[in-house]
Amino acid sequence: MQRVRLWKVASDGAPLEISGSGINLEERLEDWLAADISILDPGLLVIGRQVRTDHGGVIDLLCLDSAGDCVVVELKKGQTPREVVAQVLDYASWVQGLSPKKIEEIANGYLRDGPLAREFLNKFDVEMPSELNSAHRCLVVAESIDASTERIVRYLAAMRVPLNVATVQHFSDGDNRSILAQVYLVETDEDGAPSRPSPTRRTRPKLNDLQEQAYANGVGELYAQVRAGVRGILAASAYIDRVFYQLRREDGSVRTVLIVRAISCDDGLRATVHATRLESHLGMELEQLIGYLPSNFQDEDVTGWPGSAESERKSAKGLSGSFQSSQEVDKFVNALRKAIDRTRPSSTHATSPSPAFGQTPRPDA
């Protein structure tokens, strides 16, 4: 890997090279990254430090990216031995099995300013997806790497293993100011992932992307009506071809209660509701809910939805079908808004009637 050289331009216009200096302690670099992870990647949120795995290892920094995927950051002082590659892959094997509940537990024990869902929203300006850790990647950070490690990492990248190395080199100018320079070994995409990512990695679109997809598939107006109707009462998280609409609970956690798909469908806009959660959190009994939905909604298995407690998984009930008209959407959404208003009388959510569904404008691309 090439050595980084830096210059500053003096007042007389002459370039003066800034000398490089080793970082005295590995913990010093870790402190810097914990304080500002954007040194590595502005698209990361640190959710844990010195996280102990079930295999006896300790992960220096555990992060989430904007797609809700885990990123393992492992730091090594000075020249990096190739054994660190095996170490970080061992950590990855543990991270791969982390449940959303365990991730939230780790994060809530580390974050200072609130629960994970709130910090995620503050960091990325989008709601946290209900499906966390659908993919993961690893990043080794060092002052330099040896030829053997570089060869191994490049090979793994070519085989689509989501592992990369970043060198962070320390410089000191004549005024004793510290300067850091960062270089990735393997070229990365905008989200910091290697430019040849694992095929299992899935990117999360924005709500407007799915809005355009819905219009292209002939269900754009109905999609927009649902989106406008639940705005202010449910959080929204886009993923692949669907939107997870989530009810935020008093403890800051979220529970998905409605999924809408922006796909082509002959009989309207496809949707699934989690009847058990609507009853337990909003008091909407199953028979009432059936009355608010179109007659084509039928039983749907929702026992595997993320965030489900063991007791909920055993008896969870869902309904799936399609909305074929704005009147059907209006009926369901207005019932949902009234139920939320009843259960949260002091809520700051908007309580005004929903917008006129048939008049919802198409958002700009």
C-alpha cells in the first residue's frame, strides 16, 4: 500500500512537507474514531465499544450503517499482521447471528442520548428499519499493512467477502497540531462498502423511490394515499419493494403494524397488517379490524416478523390483501388514526383529518 505524504503551503508560497509520526497508543486512535467515526465513513453510527462476543473476543467498535447493517471495526497498532484477518472474520461470524433485539440491547447500553431508534433517526434522517443486520461487513483499521495482509484482503474482496482495510496515518505540523490521513485498500462505494459488495447485501431505497416504482406499476395513487394518511402517526421505512409502517412505543422502540408493497398487482395495492399488534397496542380487536379492511383480506402468517416476543410469535395473527380504491384506504387509515388518538390522548401526533386521498399530488422524483 502506498505511503501517504502531505504538504502545507507556507506564507511565501513554498510547499513544506508535513512529517509523519506514529500514533503512540492504539487506544488513542480508538478514542478518535469513537468520537468521530466519520474519519472512516460518515455513513456509520457507533453502537458499541469493546463489545464482547460469545467466542471470547472483543470487538473494538460495532457500528450500523444507514441500511441497518452491522459494521465491525477492528483496530491494530502499527504494522498489521495477517492474523487480524482471521480474527475479524471470527467476529463477523458472531455478528451475523445478532438479532435485532440483541443489537438494540448493545446499542442502548452504549448510546448516551437515547434509544437506538432515536439515534438512528438523528444520524441518518430516516426511521430505523425493522429488519436490522440483513447483511454485515468488516473494516480493519491500522497505520499500515504488510504485503501479505494486503494480498489476502484483495483476494477476499475479489471473492466478494465484505472485508476492507483502512490505514489512518498520523502527521504533526510545526505548530504541534495533529493531522490524520485515511486511505482505503479496496475502493469503496458511497456507503463505505467495498465497490464489489457481497451479493447478499441489499440497499434500502427511499420512500420517494418506491413512490415512483408504485406509479410505474399502476398503484401510485393508492400508495400515495396510504403514505399521506399515516403521516404523523406511523414511522415509515422503505426496503426493497415495500414500506414498513411502524408504531413508536413509549420506550422509543418501534413495531411494524403495516407493510405496503409498491409492486404491480392486478387487484390493487398489496398490504399486510399485523392484527395482534394493532389489538395489543391500539385496542383494535380482530373483528373490528376486519370491518375496516376490504373483504379480500385473508389470514396471513406474521409469526416471523422482526421484534416479536416469544409469546407473540405463538399466537400472532395477520391479514393480507389489497386496497382497490381510495375509499377503502380512507376507511382503514381513519380508523387507525382514531385508535391511535384514543390510546395517546397527550400525543403530539397530528389529530386533524387525513388529506383528501384522491387529491394527493404525485411527489417530485
